[in-house]
Amino acid sequence: MSSVVYDVAKKDEIKAKVIKILNDNEISFELTECCGLEKICIDLNGENECCNKPCCIRDLIVQTSNKDVCRIHPSEIIYIAIENRKSAVYVDGKRIETNLSLEYWKETLNKKIFAQPHSSFLVNLNYVEEVTKDFVKIKCKGEEYSVYTSIRKLNNFKKVFLEYNK
């Protein structure tokens, strides 16, 4: 028996056991294949909108403002800023300018990981070092960034950030 067939058979066996345990305990669930890999994601009682594990989040293919196309993985996004009516995506020391709106990014990216401290910024909470009434200090691979906060958005940003760190 080849290893691929064995892995599929083993995965199906494990999947059947998980389904039996969940059904025996009358737990509502949804099983999905994880990115086509040999992983299974379990959504219990509809608690998750989608799987948010780094292995499950697919790369985003975006067109830059100069019509190039690039691939961005959400976990690599440090923050997104609106600059000159375009969105500038800051990724590992690079700035990628797109014509996509901040609304697009807010709808596309995970709301538990990305939060808005100001109407012009969307920040990846993985990289936040400090939050003050005036700015959010962000640090990634030795580089430091600061983005403004607004009084109107600050309380919600802090709430999301504190919830993220639990």
C-alpha cells in the first residue's frame, strides 16, 4: 500500500472516530478539509466563521496600483494605511500600493487579528507593542512603525487587542 493511500485511509479512520464521538455526545459540528492538506478543521456549534489557523488562511492575490500582481499572506501584513486615496500594505519591510479600499481589507482579513485604531489604518495585532492615546507602536523583525489612533476608534481597538491577548 502506498503512503498516500495509507494517509488517506488513516485520515478517514480518524475522521470517522471524531464524528462518532461528537455524535455520541450530541455536539453539533461541521468538519472541513483544511486547505486540501492532510488536516481536518472542526467547527463546533457554529462558533467559527471559518478556520483561522495560519495553515488554513490562503494567500491573497492582489493587483498593485501599477498593475503588477503579487501574493500576500495575511500573517505577513504588518499594517495597512490609506495614503493618497490608495491602500499601502506594509509587509516585511516592503510597501505594496494597491487600489483596494480599506473596506475591502476589513472584510477580507480576520477581524480577531486585524483591528482599526484610526479610520486610515488597519493593524495586525500580532505586531503591536504598545497602545497609547496618540499612537500604536508596531514592531516586526527589528523594524518599528507608528500609526495614529483616533479617540473615536481607540476604545474599540483596545478592547479587540486585549481580547486577542487572552
